[in-house]
Amino acid sequence: MRVGLITGKGQFELIEKGDPTPEPHDVVVAVERCGICGSDVHAYVEGWKYAPGICGHEWVGVVAAAGNEVLNVTEGERVTGALAPGCGRCMECRNDLSQYCRTAWSDYSGPTGPTSGAFAPFLQLKAERVIPIPEGISTDDAALIEPASVAFHAVRRSRLRVGDVVCVVGCGPIGLLTAQVAKAAGAGVVVAVEPDENRRKLAVMTGSDIAVSPGEELRATLDDLTQGLRADVAFDCAGIPQTLQQSVDMVRRGGSVCLVGVTSQEARISPLRWIGKEISLDASMVFTLEEMKATANMILDGRLLVAPLRNSEVIDLDALGATIDDLAERRIDAVKILVDPSAG
């Protein structure tokens, strides 16, 4: 089979690998759709040491084969997946930190993990990492369960309280989904902060109360909303170094920032402004399988709108490298592009 991998800075390759067969506790998933994540593009632009197992991690597919010890799913079931539950044996698990289980993380993104992600017709992984997808969610929508779960976990990690004024910085997929989850969690007003006009329109279409450009328009909006107090919480979903300090500046004294967007570049901050305002900073990464199930149910019952985020055109593996490069160079401004790795 052909596998798409980001192998260095500005490097994407289609590599031939043998079709996988499951070990006793594994499943092989026939991948139907896989979304291009912002982290895939960041890895391509910044030259991360990018684990093959997470190159293409926003996937949905059907269990094509299951090992003889697998009990949680059956062949033919439609599934998606993420990190496995804690192993119960590592140092983190023994110290009641199973959400940071080093065994699970190693299997997900470390040297013991899968040799490819889901930019491939088939994906082999531990069965404990997958969950069935509820009936009623289309295959294309199901490919957005994973990024929506990132947003769900971020809001849970944050200090959001009912009625808060919330800024969501960056209206890519994660930002647009975070804004929706924050609203569902009780935010009083959600302000989407985004320089691109089309993405601001999409933010309002999907549930943000207000969408503004960063800078003077944002400052005027917050002054009007809060009489100069500023926002209670900011979610930094942009994934660029500049927005970290900007996010801190848009919250009130005693406010908080939740860092969701990813970049490997260093960010310049003003510690005096952080200390003077007694800012709290939280960071959010991935999610649990239980959170993924809850997120899927929010998509199923309509509390989370994902269809407006994705392009109607689905690409194949032959177009994937050029599409990632187009996204990296901002030649296209699609919010979410899906790949059918079995096409072509």
C-alpha cells in the first residue's frame, strides 16, 4: 500500500509499505477519510521530527481485520480513535496521572507506535485506542470527531465559568470548534478573533456571538462588552508565536489563557504584564477516549456543527503533497480538507 508521510522541512513522500495484518490485540482499519490537521502543516513548515503514527490522525474507517484477543470492536464496525487508556503500570499511572500514561503516549506518537498514520488505505493500531462511531453521523462528519475532541478537551482544561466573556484567537478548525464548545459549556459571549473576513463570517455562522479583527477592532469590542475590564478567558488556537502575548493582553486581571494551537517556534512574552495581571495559563493537548465519545454525541445531536468547516471536494493521496504545500504557502485557505486514501 502507499503511505503519505511528512519526512522533513518541506518534505512529503509517498512510500510503499506492506499491507498490515493485526497482532492479537490490534485492529486493521480500512481508512475512509482522513483530515489534514494544522499540525500536519506545521510539521511540514517547521520541520518537526514528526512521528509517522500521527501523520494523518483525523481519521474514520471500518475495521477490516481484528486480532483474536480483541473484544471491544468487531470487523465491519465504523470506528475512529486516539490515545489508549492508561496502562496502569507506568510511573504516571501509579501516581494517579493515567491521562499522561507514558506507554499510551509512546504507542500514539513514540518509537513503538504505528509505522504510518491514516494517510494510507489501511492503519494498524491497538484495539484499545478505537471507539465505534454512532449511527447517524456521516463518514465525512465523522472525520471531524478527532479535531472536535481537541476543542472539547481544551474547554474542559480551561477555567471557563458560566457567563464568561471568551475570546477565541484564530478561526481555523480548532478555533471554530473551540468557540462552539465554549458556547455549549456556558460562555456568556464568545468573541472570535481572526484577520480573515471569510473565516470571521464562518465563525458567526457556526455560533460565535461576535467575530472581529485583532487590534483596534478587538479592543473596541471588548471595551464595549466589558466597560474596559476585558475578557475572562482567551483560547489561543492560532498556533503562531505572536498570539500568546496578544491573548494575555486581551484578558482581564486575574483572567486566564488556554494554549491550544501548536508551534515549535519560540514565543516572546512580557513576564511583567503576566505577573502584574496575575494571569493563569493552561495548556491543552489531545483528549481521552471518553471525551471523544462525548464529542461524537454532541455532533450527533447537533450541538456541534462540523459540516460547514470541511471542503466539499475530497482529495486522494496523489494530491496530498501538493495540497499540504498549498496550505503551508497559503495559496488556498480551506478550513478542513479531507483525504480519501483508498481513491485513485
